Amino acid sequence: MRSRQGITELFSTFLQFDADRVIGWATEAKLRRNITNRQNKLAKPENSEDFWVTYWYKEWLSQSENLASGHISAYLQEVCYWAANKTVTHFSSGQYTLSDCFQAIVTKTDKVLQGFKPDMGFNIKNYASAIFSSELKELLRQQKEVDISTDWRLLRKLTQKRLVESLENAGLNLAIDNYVLAWKCYQALYAPRKEKGTRKLARPDDAVWDNIAKLYNQERLTQSQPGPECNGTTIEKWLIACAKATRAYLYPNMASLNATTGDNSGEFQDILPQLRQESLLSEIVVQEEIAERKSQQDRISDVLIAAINQLDEQGQNIIKYYYQGSLTQSQIAKELGVKQYTISRKLSKCKDTLLIKLATWSKESLHISLNSSVLDYMSTVLEEWLQNYYKPQDSY
């Protein structure tokens, strides 16, 4: 893939696809103007990627610059591409192309920014790669489930939390309580005999719908604001709407950034929020801060390398085979002459050991309070660090 030249291009251009092939870069005019204006206000030119990543990240945190997410999204285009490329290569179905997968996760920049913690000394590209890969794998898994499910099976498998999220995403906020109650009544009364070897679930018959409606009409009176009395036909329509909203939420349409809008007025990537006001954030991010983060990264690498060296020989070999050779656990088991479950357990134990070492060091040296979200973050970063550490030197 052709690399972009210069800081301005790095933070204002997006990949263009023709079918499933990358054909070049498209400049987003508003982003280009924005970063050019910021550069002109600096006392001296600044061409450091770290400087501008930190700059836009702080702008995003302060919420004073609503183009900041767009700049970071532009910066992470290649990271997103390679995450999609790696995932689609190992995905058995040919239903979704590289372009589809790229478009599905390129919008996850805000999720990357929400979890990214630069004060811990990690690189945003490494973290974004892990998040993009994780999001895409989950998206593909969910879509496979959605594709093979009838509406009725989907509603049987659904959790209330996911249903509420789906309805909120569809803008059905005012009817959520009614829809959720109807769904609960469906869950309570529709439990047909499962047909072995099939994922299909037939539509309930009219008698079942009448019973569901009867239960709904009883239970609605217990709500703080009771909904209207309904018959079976209405309940069925509501649940079909629930299934439709859930499918749209689990796997939204993969629209291209370069697709035109309905009124032919422009492209999606042109419709970015306008700058509300000039940022009150300082124009110059102190270089010592960047140097300190680099120092933290080096110290963290030292901690993890030392922790790997403290593993027993089998543990070191399993970690190395898994990350450097891209071997499956079954292949590693065959290579080492042991059972596959031994590899699985040993790999998990080794990664837990490394995570404990990293968490302990972070608490003692960086004075970071440990909680479940921080540990989840560290686990994601550890995974990416291992991939990067064992990556062959001539690879991307």
C-alpha cells in the first residue's frame, strides 16, 4: 500500500476502494483546512506524528474540537486496513469482502479513543489494531448468527440489554417499555420443541399470539405508565419490529465512505461536523511529555521481556510459536508432542502471568489504580505487544 506523505496528508486523507481493491487516497477538505490552520498558528513547524496524535487526542477529550475524531480516523486508516485484511484472510466465509470489513470497523475510532490511555505509555496504532480486530471478529460472528436465524429464533436468543440497545439505536425510545414487555411475554409463552439439527424456529400460531397478548394485557397494568391494550396481531408486529431493529443494530449496512448521499449533494466523508469554536487547548504539546511516554513504553517492554524470560522453557516456546509462527494451538501441540488442551491451558497461564507482571509494575511505578476496565485495557495492549514483539522484522 502506498504511504501518505507529510503530516497534513496523514491526518486528512482516507482510503478509496474500487470494488475490493485500494486505488488511492481521498483528501477530506475540512480536515485539511483545519490542520493547516493549526500548523500555521504554531511558533515553529511540527512534523512529529506523536505530537499530532497527542494534540488531537486532547482536543477530543476536551470536546472543544469536533473534528479531532476525524483526524485520528484518517491517521488510523492503514491500521484499520491491515486489521481487516488479516481478519478476512482467516475468515472462512467469502460473503464479506475486504472492503466490506474495512467499512464496518473504520467508524470505530471513537471506541478506540474512549479506551486509549496514553498516560500508560502505549502506542495508539497498536491499541487501535487490537480494537479493530476484536470489533470485526465480533461483528462477523454476530452477523453469522443473524443470517442463520429466523426472527423468532433471534428473539428467543436475545438478551434484554441487547434488545433495549437495538430499540434505542432504531429511535424507538418512546415505545421501548411496551416492546420489552411484549418480548418478555413472548419469551415466557413461546418455547416450542427444538428440532434437532436445525436453527430454524417457526412463527407462533394464532393461538399462541392470543395467549401472548392476554399475558401482555395483564402485565402492562403493573407498569408505571401502562401501554395500550393489544391483540395478537399488534404484538406480532411489535416483535417483528424488534427483530428488524436488532438485525440493524448487530450488523448495520456497510456503506462506503465514498458513496454519494440520496440527494447527490456530496459524499458521506464530506458530511463531518463543523468546527464549533477554536480550541481553548494550548497549541503546543510539551515535547517532554512525548519523551516521557516513549520512556514508559521502553520500560514496559523491559518488564514484559523480563517476564517472558522468567517463564519455563515450554511456556516460552508456546508463546513464541503462537505469536511468531502464527500457528494454531493444534499445530503447536503437534510440534511439541503434547495434547492440544495442554497448549491451551499453558498459553492462558503464561498470558495471565505476563498480565499480572504488567499490572503490578503499572500499579507500583505508574501509580495506576487497578480495576476491571483497566485490566481489560492492559490485556488488550498485552495481546498487541506480543504480536508486535514476535512479528518478523520484514513484515508490516
